[in-house]
Amino acid sequence: MNAFFAEFVGTAILVLLGNGVVANVVLERTKGQNSGWIVITAGWGLAVYVAVVCVGEASGAHINPAVSISLALAGEFSWALVPGYVVAQMAGGFTGAVLVYVFYRSHYEATADTRAKLATFCTAPAIPSPLSNLFSEVVGTFVLVLTVLLAAGATLTTTEGAAPTPIGLGALGGLPVGLLVLAIGLSLGGTTGYAINPARDLAPRLAHAVLAVPGKGDSDWNYSWIPVVGPVVGGALAALAYRIAVA
């Protein structure tokens, strides 16, 4: 599979299953309505697992612009590939969000709460506080990216002349990275909903803005920069920490 297409597919799967579990929990008259935060965090962890299993060998399963940028900063990924990866990830995130809406359309129609509808597309802070919310996204992404980098450095070795193994979330393997995202969600997700991924937040937020979701309300663009800047900064700090650790 072409690496760019793999990133598109992987991110679409990630958002389809991740935002899908949010829709199942928060929209009206679903089978999983009000099943709670544990179901959402478990669903997101399993969404990452499925995405990594599907595309890890083809692209490394970055499925996250912050991961691609930070791996390049760490010297473990080519800067020339970063723009293509990011475009593919954003397109995949948008597509996954559209699929969630199509899948749960009748439940969107049955739901009056505009914030619940928005939550099925993107994140929002439990207590709005820009600096605190930004800090949450920085720390969550730092943990994600540093773990990936350390796992890659420990396990991804190649012999001379062999094709290099793609580095990304797949460096941990599907189940470990799913458990990592579950841990981040359970421990660090209570403040902002742990976007830790611009393609999981900005691209679906764009989908929310353009789709004719009944009674959808606004897309909360005032907050939208935090789930983009926070993950990029957190990933960059993780790359710096990694380079210091292996120097």
C-alpha cells in the first residue's frame, strides 16, 4: 500500500471508530447511550489499535500530524514526506468524521443537545482555560510521542542493505499503542478530551462546519487552535527530549 494512501486510510479508520464510540455514547437513542467515559476511552484505544494493525507496515501508522512532525524533528523521519503525510491524515480525519455522521444520522436528528453533537466531531474543554487546556494537550502528546520514539529506538533496528522499517505508532505494535492511548485517555483526558492529534480534531471540526447536521450549533473555532498547537508543541518537546536522551 502506498504510504500516503495508508495514512489516509488509517486516519479515516481512527476517526470513524473513535468518533463513532463518542456518537454511540452521547447521541440520543443509541444502544450505548450514557455508557460513559470508560467506554469512550476504551473505544479510542481500540480505534488506534485497528488503525495501526491496518497500515502500520505500509506507512508506520503515524495517523497524526504531530507524530509525523516530531519524528522528523527527532531525525527519524524524512521532512520531505511530512507534507504528504499531513495532507493524507487531514483528509482521512475529515472522511472518517463524515462517515460517522452518515452512520448515526438518525440519532443526530433525534438529539437536541448541540454540544453533544459537536463532541462527536471534535474536543472541547471541561473547564475553558486556554493556558491550562494547552498544557493538557502538550503533556498528553508528549507522553504519546516520547513513548513512540523510545520504542522505535529500542526495537526498530535494520541490517545493512535491508529496507528500513517505517517508524510511527506502529513502532510499539498495535496492542501496546492502543493501551498507551487508553492510559492517556483515562489519566490525562479529563480536562480537554485528549485530542493529542490535529487530524482527529481540526479535520472533523471542518466536517462539522460544512455538513448539514440538523441543529448542530457552532463549531467552536475559538478553541480550535489548542488541539492543533498543543499536540505539535508536545510532540516537538518529546523529540527534543529524545535527542537529548540518545545523544
